[in-house]
Amino acid sequence: MPKLGMEPIRKAALVKATIVEIGRVGSLDVTVSQIAKRAGMSSALAHHYFGSKEEMFLAAMRHILTLYGAEVRGALALADGPESRLRAVLAASFSAANFRREAVGAWLNFWVLAQTVPEAKRLLKVYQGRLRSNLLAGLRPLAGDRAVPIAEGLGALIDGLYLREVLKSGPPDRELAVTTALNYLNSKLEGARP
Amino acid sequence: MPKLGMEPIRKAALVKATIVEIGRVGSLDVTVSQIAKRAGMSSALAHHYFGSKEEMFLAAMRHILTLYGAEVRGALALADGPESRLRAVLAASFSAANFRREAVGAWLNFWVLAQTVPEAKRLLKVYQGRLRSNLLAGLRPLAGDRAVPIAEGLGALIDGLYLREVLKSGPPDRELAVTTALNYLNSKLEGARP
DNA sequence: GTTTTTGTTGATTGACGAGTCAATAAACTT
DNA sequence: AAGTTTATTGACTCGTCAATCAACAAAAAC
């Protein structure tokens, strides 16, 4: 009973399943069969649509980055003024959608993937660049020359908070993460204000 | 020509080789044969001494943690006063020995390992705990009640700087990392001083 | 109504890799 | 000197898994 136009649906299901499985298993050692099973199809079909496991991983990364990008853009649209924009970026970074065990676990593994797969590295750099320029846009009016190092530090802090989330048991504490980041920001800005 | 008392020597060689190979390949997908070859022996011998690949990984983690611990202790011994102790911890964290591609790459992969292997998680928590208490010891006299969140943030920042090191091409910039962390620290302390 | 395109899978291939084992040899023990 | 312990490896087993293929089904195109 093959219905037509399945391709996008199946691909989407596979991408989702890839993220879930990587998050669940906690490593990139997930088999195509596992992923395909979770997505409700045979492994052969997964290969049919993606060609290789690596392509599946990359598609999953792109998806997470896209989601994150959309979330940031949405939050930025509602913000006005540099300070509010900075808050928006942080809120999006630690939003319920992004800052959950599953996604964070996948994220960590993408970092590992980036060590071997150039395209993965490229994608991660795109993310870093976007984050950086978003932060800089908010910071420059507030901190002038000192914006660059502050953005650097804040970016690292965000990544570090993600990393620590992985080790924790229990549910993610988004409040705490946002507070920590805001705290950093405030102490920096106070130092820079006239 | 079997000389006696080889066990510790071979184990040490394997541990070293494990770290190098993980760092080189950039993932935990290194074969026991690769590691054994680099350590100058057969894979059978590696299994003979460690029993399993997982044990090898854990031994490598313990080794890195031990080195790091020793470095911190050494630096702390020379320091006097809380501020100087904080600097010592940071300097050790970004020392040439710890903050090099190879070690950082291995570190990242241990994080991944911690998601699956409970003992790896335990070890990483030990590291976090030590770092935390070292930072707190220095921070409490300077920041009182605010010491805890500052330590939390600083810990995450250090991990984040490690993480970012992985993505960079070119040699590690220890200066920059230390400066960034010190910067964070200073802006925090200024805010807390009377 | 036949041909082509799209969807789908069970079965198979081929490679690779962790862990085991039997065998060999040197050194230590008694 | 006979026996035991330690060191060492090549060859083998056994599983697993990515990727391919042949085959089948339904819709679309002609």
C-alpha cells in the first residue's frame, strides 16, 4: 500500500528517531536498524532515503541547528533594546526544547562527530558563529570594545552549562542555567557601564 | 625473551597509547589492535592485562584525572592566600599538559563514555567535585555566600573552554583561556568586594 | 494496458573487531 | 631437573552491522 510522497515524511521520522536514539543510548553507536525501527520502517528503507548512516547523522544535526536558529530568531523578534536581545538569546539557548536531556545528549555526540566528519565540524562552526554574532550585536552597544571577550566567554559558558547538564541525574534545571548565564552577563555589564 | 615485571610497564604503555589514539582518531571507535600496536604489543596481550577495552578506557581516564589532580596539588602548594589559590587552580586546568588537543579530545570522549558507563560517570563526578571544592576554598573568603554560584559558573566556564578548544584548528591558546577565566573571576569578585 | 516511477522489505554479503585459546618460551621455585 | 608462574603471540570464533539486492506492490504516465 505504498502511498506517494512518502519521502519527506519518512526522512523527518528518521531524523527525529536518530536524535531520540542517540540521546537514549548516549553515544553514536546506534545501529541503523535501531533508528529505523523507532521510525517505524525497515533499515533498508532508511538506507534508501539517506544513503548512509553518516548522512542521517548530519541531517539530524542540521535539524537541531535549524530548530535552535528558529527559536533564537523568534525570541529576538519580540525583543527590543540590546539588553532584552541578550536575554532573548539566552532564553532560547536554554529553552525547554533545546535544553532537554535527549537534545543535550545528541549535542554532545555531535561535538564528537565534528572531530571526524568535516561537514559536522562546519555545521557546529556555523552555530558558534551565529551565537557569537547574536551576542555581539547585543553587547556592543553596552560594552563597546570589551564586547568581544565577553561574547567569547559567554559562548563558552553556555556550552559548558550544556556539558554539565549531561552528567547530572534528574531533570534539567533551566532556571539555574539561565540565572548562571545572566549572572555572568550582569557582572560584566556592571563593570563596563559608565 | 620474557623479562619479568612487565605488567606495570605494559599497562602504562597501553594507557598512554589509549589516550593518544582516542585523541588522534577523535572518537572512542578505536580498536584494541590500534592501541596495542601503538603501545608496541599484540592485541592479545592488551586483553591479557586489561581484560576488556572498557577497562582500558577507564584506566586511561583515571590516569588523566590523576595527572590533573597532581598538577593542581602542586600549584596549590606554592600559592598563598585565596586569590593566589584560585589562580593556581586555573593555571593548572589550562596547563600545557592538560590543555592540549590530544588530552582535550580524549576528555570530550570520556564525557561521552560517562553517558553509558557508570564508572566513567563516577570518575567525572569526582573531578567535578574536586574542582568545585578547590574553587570554593578560594572563593569563600572573597565572596562569602556568593561563592557557590560563582564556583558553579566558573566550573562550567572551564569545561566550556575545553569544549571550544576541540573545534578550533591550530594550536591551543592557553593564554586566552586563562585570561577569559580570570576575567570572569575578576568581574565577579569586584562585584562582591566591600 | 503496458511501462515507469515510487515505496517497501527480507535476505544476503562482506568486513571488521572484541575476546578466547593453545602453544611457546624464558625466568623463577623447590 | 622438574614444575610453576609470567610473558607473549598468531590463529580462531562468534557477533554485529552497514550497505546492497532481488523481488514485490501500488500509483502514475503513456
